[in-house]
Amino acid sequence: MIHTERKYIEILRILKEHQEPVGAKRLSELMAERGFVMSDRAVQYYLSYLDEMGFTQKVGNYGRILTENGTSETERALVGGRIGFIISKLERLAFRSTFNPDTGTGEVGYNLTRVPEPILEGVISCFEQVKRSGLGFFNGYRIIDKDPRIPKGNVGIISVCSITMDGVYQRLGVPVRMAFGGRLSIKKNSPDCFLDVIAYSGTTVDPLQIFIAAGLTSVQNIVRTGNGVALANVREVPAMAEGIIKDVSESMVKCGFNPPVCVGREVLNLQPEPSRISIVSFSGMNYIGNACEQGYKLETEIGAGNIPFSKICEDN
């Protein structure tokens, strides 16, 4: 019964992650990626039950979407089981990232921000400030308007997700762990210390979104004075991979990525790991954080998918 309930909840979660209707065949594929091997017919059976419960709704022949009750059920169901959900999602994104920094080709992971058209100009101005200051993971973004996930009257902005770096390391045979998301104090344009960190393995939502929503960043102050609080991620790799880390960083910088804030066994005020190296890098969420600080209300989907790197570069 517990295993069956988990299948129901997982279907609801998948539908919650997608703005557009999802059909049984696609649901079957997505469930398999999460360890639940089910036939299209089995998925249809589960969907029929969810329809009866009022959690899902069929949209013609396109598939199902969540109802308001379904969204509420997803948010409160099996909270303990959702611990670490965000890192699992990002790990899948890293696995699908094929970016090669030596050639500047392949796919990168991205975040998708939905921006109401009336405030687009102001939001772009905020993004440009972060781009010029080098506070993002990648020095650029792409504006799109044709995507089923973008509501009418809105425009989408794609920014490169730092999980792309994990994909690069994995393909070079370097095991990497996304450890923390945190608030990094910047003084005179240099990293000072972490004020707060949240472990990705122990949260149901992205740590950096939590900090932005709580108003705990001051990216705009860094842009203006060189002092403030930015968002950064901490990754850990085996110490013996130090040479590879240096080579990858140099290659990515040539492609337009910002270099790591710092790399080493003893980094800032983080707990040292004798056998592991910590890599601290600015997050692409600093683009969104700067806009939110200036009063713009935005919705961002972390790890929205993968896209060819060349597509990101078209608008930069």
C-alpha cells in the first residue's frame, strides 16, 4: 500500500512540475526515470483514480493537469519523502547536460523565469547589472516568448543553471556532490564568509529560492558599492581531482562562464574536508535575486530543462 501511494504521489509531483498537460505515455517514461516502471495502461489506471479523487483533470487528448486540490495534496503529502527532492531533480539535469567546455558545444541545464511583459524592461536592466558585475554563473541569458510554460502576457528568460558544471565533471569521471546553497558575504568585491548555508540533501525546495523569498540578499549593494550578500553554491569533489578542476574552470571561462569564487580544502568559513575540495561559485539565481530586491515579482523554475549552449549565446 505504501509503494502504491508513492506512485500516486509521484504522478502528482510530475504533473506539478509541468505547466502543460502530460499524457500517459510521457508519464510512464518520467516515472521510469524515478524508479517506478509502469506500463501506459497502469498509468491510465492510476490517472483514473486521481481523476475520481478530483486531483487531476483531463485536457482533451493532450493529457492531464493538476487541479487546485491536486496541487494542495502534492504540497502536503509525504513531506518526509520529499526531503532531498530538489537535489534529485538537479542530479537528473546534470546527467542530461552534455556541455563540453573545450569545444563550447553540447547542452546545458537552465532555469526559466516568467516575466510579465509590462515589467520586462526593468527586469532586463537588473539582469544586465548582474551580468556586468560578474555575479552570475554565466555571463548571459536568453529571452524567449514561444514556450507552452510561458503564460499569455509573459516573457520567459532562460539563465544557465550551475548544475551544468556537475555534468562536465561527471563526464570527466570526477564524482561531484552539490553540497550547499548559501548566502555569501562580499566585502570590497571579494568573498568574505558564508552567513548561512542549507544542505541540498535536507530540503524539499531550492535553498537559494528560500533566501530570495525571505529578502536575505543584497546583490544590488554589491553592484553599487562592492559590499553585500550574494547567492553561491558549494560543491565537493575528491582532492585528487584538483588539476582537473583548474583545467575545467579555465575552459569554462573562455566560454563566458565566471570563474569559481574560490577552490580548496579550507575555504572561507566552511568545515574543512581533508580528502575533498570545495568549489564555491556564484549562482545564476543572482540575476533573479537582484530583480526581486528591486520590487519585481517573478516566478522561476529551477532546473527547468536542458538546451543547446549555442541557443543561450544567441542573445549575448
